[in-house]
Amino acid sequence: MARLKITQTRSKIGGQQNQRDSLRSLGLKRIGDVVVKEDRPEIRGMVAKVSHLVDVEEVD
């Protein structure tokens, strides 16, 4: 199954509560944090909420 490499590039300060919650659920705490997650619809949904705060790459 494909995996997603998610990197936080911008701050969550000033963001809406649901965006801050999505970042926390993805495991991102600060700028520069990187997590690798399975490519599932739930993860894609959280990434879509914070797409302006993160960079996403597909890795195998």
C-alpha cells in the first residue's frame, strides 16, 4: 500500500480549532516535523483540511 510523507511547513497559530486538531491527529507538533502515514481516506481528509500548512509526498 502507498504511504504519504507529510511535513509541516507552516505554523498552526491562528488556525481554526479543527485544523489544529487535524495536525495533532496526524502527529505533527511543530514546523519541520515529518510523519509517514498509510494512504487511507481518513488521512487524506485530515491532510485536505490542513493542505496550506503541510507538504505531502507519496513514498513506497
